[in-house]
Amino acid sequence: MIGEQARLGSLSQMSAPTEAETTPSTRPGLATAARRALGALLGVPSPRAEVAVHRGLRVPMRDGVDLIADHYEPQLSTPAGTLLVRGPYGRSFPFAALFGSVYAARGYHVVVQSVRGTFGSGGEFSPMVHEVPDGADTVAWLREQSWFTGTFGTVGLSYLGFTQWALLSDPPPEMKAAVITVGPHDVSGPRWGTGSFGLNDFLGWSDLVAHQEDPNRLLTLLRQARAQRRVTRASYGLPLGESSRALLGDGALWFESWLEHPDADDEFWTRLHLREALERTDIPVLLISGWQDLFLEQTLTQFARLRDRDVPVGLTVGPWTHGHMMTKAAPTVIRETLDWLGTHLGDQPSQLPSPVRVHVGGQGWLELADWPPPMPEQVLYLQPGGALAAAAPARGGDEVFVYNPADPTPTVGGRLLSPVGGYRDDTELARRADVLTFTGAPLPTDLCVVGAPVVELSHSCTNPNNDLFVRVSQVDAQGRSRNISDGYLASAPDSGTVRLELDAVAHTFPAGARIRVLIAGGSHPRFVRNLGTGESVATGTALATARHTVHLGGESRLVLPADTRPPSTD
């Protein structure tokens, strides 16, 4: 569950030593200079301490397995606190720098642990399965360490966020703060939450994890460079289970089981999700995400539930993808993390002026009291001839497209783990014969959309086995369009009115731009293609087309939470 950061992590592998070893700051002058330079680059406070690193510590689990951890020790008489970081991607670059050194140099004891079955830790890695008991056992070990400060916080992103939610499913009394960046709590949602499997992301992630410890570093780098092409090629194979296995080889043995359980409420998934953590958490939690992040809806759900329970919670959402969190988003993430930890592990006053901070595309950062803010509705109706206007069409009509799973509508940008995700030019996508487009007139003034757009369609389909993909894009003066918000619904009704809530956004359409709605029968390989036959996506081989009709009139429309100005910051 990690994108570019996992590829970075694969650059430097680390085998577990046979015994713990300590690396003191043998060249403190150079180390200090490097940490100061990194701090200046990130815009964070200067380092407070030299750091000694104790590598290869063995942390015993209740079943006799040892997990391997590194301890970053600040050379201070009064440390700022203790931090715990647990993940499956190794303990070397970039995690050593951005989780170990950065925080240890600013006074925190930091424990960076490899979860079960990864990078020298004992046992077998089975995604999400062992994180609750293993996290609790790690805290029990932490209590016994002579350097432990008595309380601790947690930090981390993606799977390193899931391990934090695992701890919060039964919060230890010593845990006082958490900063969870793009971290899911319900793993069934991103995989099957739309009713369609998130194929590109989770096949790609499984491929990465299956091969990330290959000792041949050059081979690993070459494999990662070709990863997206290989995943895309595998996604077209039938049956998909066999094609995926050919890509994965003898690794990632969990993948087929994910394909075989399409019901998000199946017991298979309920044993893995951590929804109860949202009901049990009572410590301050800072949530950080991006508008183009895979787990955006999870982060917004987390914020809403904690806010409703009066748990101290903050929310930051920037113009980022999942892979940006350890690159372009890193300065913001580290600054806000240090502030949150200083406030809730220490006694520093908070520097955050409001609970919610969001980046508005085309405008900049906006401070809000809550999410989503109250916004008026702007309604645009789908029109004959591909227009989009504020008044319902005077006459009805139908627009038709055919989805062919043998040539599925391709994914262009959006909330992907892949480097090809995010905001992309989708002009060519809009021109495909299997995509309907409805484009408005140039806007007379700026239009600020803050919240979740909704598309309602009067829709029918000749094939009961059909999906719907809907997108809102921005079209510039030259006719180029770019994605803003997506929605997907698998197993769409073959007749009636369909309502799709699209991705939450904070975006200003500038005066002169046009708003476009795209409608298709899929988005492959982001979502597994609907074969059109009702067969299992894992074992099916037959294909059948689906002829979709969108009926125009008052029922087919786009509803935007929008105004000419951003919402009030009060």
C-alpha cells in the first residue's frame, strides 16, 4: 500500500544482523551538517541532538517469533518523547532518514520496526493479519526498555498508517498521539468498496512486496522501472487469477484470495478491517492525505467519525498523490507532524490555526473549522448534443455508448498508487467512442467547488452485468481537459436513476474554463473490467459487451457543492 516511497525503499535493502549493533555518531560534525541541511530543505526546526542508532534489536512476540527493529537514540538528557514506526518496507533509505533521523535529531527516541515476515523479522508476512497482536506485543517490549520515556506517539504513512490503527483498535494507555498519513483502517474498502476490485493498485503493490527483498539490487531497480507496464499487461490476461500469478511468481500468495472475495462485508474482510478503532480511539490524531490519494475516502471517514465523537483530530489534505507523501509533500508532513507531537507529547502550543487545512486547486491553502464546509448547490444538467447547462433541457433525448471488455475504456490519471496517477490530460479519453462527454460553456466567474460532487443519471443498459465510471474534468481555453474528480459504481442497475458520489475535492474552476462530465463503462486497469457475463473476475474467460443509454432530462445532472468564492474560514 505504498507507491513511490516503496520504490525508493527498494533502492537500499538491509538484512537482519545476528545480534544488535550500535552505530554511534562517529563523524558528528558531518552528521550534524547533513541533518541541518535536511532540516533547512524541509523547513523544519534545526536538530537538537546527535543520534546513535542501535540496529537489529529483537522484539519478542507471544508466539515465539522475533521482529527486528532499529532504535534511534537522541543524545539528550531530556528527550522529547518516544515514537513507534511499524511497516513492511525495510528500515533503510528512505525510512531511516525521514522517520528515524529526522525525529531523533529533534529529540525523540524512535523505534523503526519491520513487521512480521519482512526484512529479517520472523514469521510469514500476510498483509494486515498480524498487526493487532504484534503491535500490542511491541508496546509490551517498549515498556521494558530503560530509555522509554513513559509515553509514546506513532507516525507513518500507508501500511505504516494501518499499523497505527491496529494499535488504536485497543489503545495502550501510554499512547498519547498519532499522525496517520494516507493510512487505511478498512482494507476491504479500497479493494472492493465500489463493487469492483482495485486491480492496478493491489496487483502492483503485491508485485512490489513479493520482490522487494531480492538481493540483486540492479534487478530490483529494473523490475520497478517496468512495473506499470508489466501490471497493465497482466491485467488483460484471462483468467485474471492465472495471469496475475504468472506476474507474481511464487510470491504474494494472498492475491488470489483477494480476488475471490468481492463482498466487502464478507468474513474474509471483517477479520482484517479496523473499523472498531474509530470507535475506541480517544487520543489526538492528525490525519494527512492528498486529493489524488488512493485512501482519500478512508481519511475523510476517519476524520468525520473522530470529530463526531469529540476526539481531538486534525485534517490536512494537499494537492498530492500517494507517491508524493515522501517527496513533494514531505516538508508539509514533517512540519505538521512535529507540531502535533510537540503539542500532544510535549507542552508546546499548537501552531495549527484550525482543525482542517485543505489545498484548493487553483487558489492555495484554506483553513476551515470542519469538513465538509457548508456550500450552496450548483446544478448542471446533461443536454442533447453533449452540452452541460444550468437549465434542464427543454426536450429529452438519449445518448448511447457501448462498453467492450475486449477493448476496455482505459484509466487516465486519478487516485492510483502508480506514478501515472494524479492529475492528467484526459482529452484523448474524452474523444473515445465508448465515452460520453457533456461540456459546459465558459464560466463567467470563478467557481469554487469544495466537497463531493454528485452525478445522477437516468440510465439503462442491455446487459445487467455493467459498471459505470463518471468523471468531472476542467477544460481550458485550448480545449485540453484534466481530471478533477471521479466516481465508480460496479454492478450498476440496468434501468432507473443511478446516483454516484464522486471523490471529494477542493478546486476552483477559473473564469473562462469549462466543466466537463465524462461517462463510461469502466476504467481499466484501475478497476478490474466487468467481463459482462457474471463470471468471477478471478476465473472468468468469456466476454460480453454492454450497450448503455443515458436518458436526458431533469434526472440526468451534475450537482456541485460550489460558490463563486471559497467557503468562509470562520
